[in-house]
Amino acid sequence: MLAATLTLLFSLLFIAAVLLYYTKPRDNANIAQRSRDFFETTPATQLVRRLDHLVATDDKLFVTSAEGAYPEKEPGGALWLDKLEEWMLRDVRITYLIVGGCHGQFQKLAELAKKSDGNLEIRVVSSTDFDRDRALAIRDLYTTHPTLLVSPDDAPKAMWLERYHAPESAMALGVSYIAPNDIDQSEIASIYIERVFGLLKATRKLTDLELSELAHSKLAA
């Protein structure tokens, strides 16, 4: 009786494992094509599983961050960092826009940039460097953190937008994922696409020396 029960149990577990293996990739591929709002979540929880089915060779990923510290935080920071590295192996070029200047705690991100062969670029900008309107736009990005995936010809593919993400927290509030079928018609996506690309022109790329110092946590505020 015990042997039969154990056999049945292992059979059910095996079937469950097989079903999970074959259905989860398709589920993730499907959710990547559907826009969705979240009350509270992390990029590693919901953004990764969507982008993983969208990123392609020579795509460009623009990530906006307050201080570049998300890879240092848990839950999710380590997974996020691993995925950035994996996407770069797929020849995705990543630009990290740090809107709080270069005084943040982003040692792990700097370490990854150092070994990325140029596929991860860290750029910095500060709201104190511009006029009032541009400064307000930068301060907005300090908590909304738009992440934008575009094709090689700069056509938008998907966006992740957080209504509020405190710099000290791994959790984001009021999150919107805007899928490929909706991004061209999304007014909010259009606003933030223009904002991100506009600010990129005003940023500066961190030098190899700065990256080395940041990787060793020596860069002064």
C-alpha cells in the first residue's frame, strides 16, 4: 500500500514538473504581449519574465534609475543583474541612466559594466545642472524609473513605468507594463519615451577610471 502510494505521488510530481516546464515558457511569452498594471512589485519579479521573451539581437535597453542601487538590493537585485548579463550575451546593448549623479551606491553595476565590452554603458545626470523644466523632468525620473526596450532602428517595443519607487526600496508601487501591441498608442509611453531620449543627450558617460573607482566603492560624492 505504501509503495503504491509513493509511486502515485512521484508520478503526480513528475507530471506536474513536465506541465510546468512546457507551459511556463509559453505563459511568459503570452504575458509579454499583454499590458498590465501592478499595485506593488519588483522589476525582477514581473519585468524580467516579460523582457526575456522580447529581447533580440542588437536591441537596445534603456534603464532609468535614481542611484543605480537596485542590483544591490533584495529581493530581486541579484536576478536583475544576472539577466542584464544574459541579455548582453544576446548582443543587447544596455544604457543605464542614473539621474541622481554619480554619488549612488552601484558597485555591482559598475563591476558588470567593466566586463561588458561596451555593451553596458552607465550615464549620469543631475537635476541641479539644468533649467527648471528640465530639472523637474529629471526629478520625476528619480522615482518613476522608466525602462524602455527598443529595436535596432529605435522603434519602441515595450516599456516599464513605476509611479513611485523609493530609492531605498526594492519594491515599486503603481507599476505599468506597456506591451508591444499597445506602446505606439500609449500617451504615457510617448511622454516618457521623449523624456528619456531627450535626457540622454544631456548625460555624460562614466569613464573607465570612474567605473573602476565605483567598482571598488572609492568614488567620492
